[in-house]
Amino acid sequence: MQVKGTILLDLVRIIRSEKEKNWQPHLQPQDWEVINGHVVTSAWYPGDLFYRLSYAVYKVSGHSDLDVCFAYGRFTGGNVIKLYKNILVIGDPETSVNRFIARRKLFFGGEYADAEIGRATFGNGWLKFQYTVADPAARGREVATVVAYSVAGGLHELVERTGVDSVRTNITEKNQAFEIYITWT
């Protein structure tokens, strides 16, 4: 699996801004070539790099706090919305979320199905997103949780920006998958 540089940018910026912290337990020597280099948004990078950077930011910068992962997801979701303006449809969370999911899939190359699996269902004032990191044992259960909370934050931010009110998100783990349930009025 490979990932586009677009989804590495914010992770790299965080690590660069906090270089004085001890990142070594979570990163490999070759990761620093990307961190210290120029990340090209349209270029492909190893998928495992994305997972290592995500986990490192969670552990070191986020102090192992899942609320920080959720906030990070909101931040990066906002950046994706700014970059890909056609994702956001004011007053229409369903179309916006479907466009966001379609765009996110383009950030992953190779065997995307081996990386992440997501399925959204919608109702009047709610959406449920079943999210799975395939083979979480290969990447680590905790890494799967970190990425799920970040995805939830991105979806929450998107729904909120459609202009609906009282957006709330609940994340539960069920059968080795995550159920992201978002409501609004």
C-alpha cells in the first residue's frame, strides 16, 4: 500500500515543529528522510510510513490521548476541505461525506482494500460509518484505534461545516471495527 503526500503533510509538520521531543522509539531512520525533506502532495509514499507517523504523533505529541487524535482529525479534515473545495455541500452532510470518502480513497494506492474499509449509512439527522483497518494485528490494535479516531474527527468537521447544528460524534469498537455515529439537527 502507498499513500499520497497530502495525508502526510500535517503529520510531518507536527514532528518538525517538535523536533526536541523523543520520536526515536516510534520512527525508523528512513522516516527522517521524508520528515526532513520536501513532501510532495501528489507523490506516493510507503503506507507503513503513514501509520508510523500517525502513531508517533499520537504517542509523543498527543500524549496517548484519543481526544487529541479526534481533534487532529478535525484539523486535517478542515485542511482537506480547503484543498478540495468540491467536497463540501452546504446543507447536505450525506453528499459531503460521500465525496470526502471518495477523495480519501484516492489518497491510498495499491491494495486499498488491505488498508482501510469504510461503509457509511445515513438517516434523517444521523450517519453511521463502519470503519475497519484491515488486519489490525499487522499494524497494531492501538494504531487502528488512532487512525479511527482521526477519521471520526475528519467526518465530524465535515458534517459541522455543512452548516447543520448540534453535531455530536460517538465512537465505539465492535467486532474489531469502529462504529462512528454522528448526529445533528
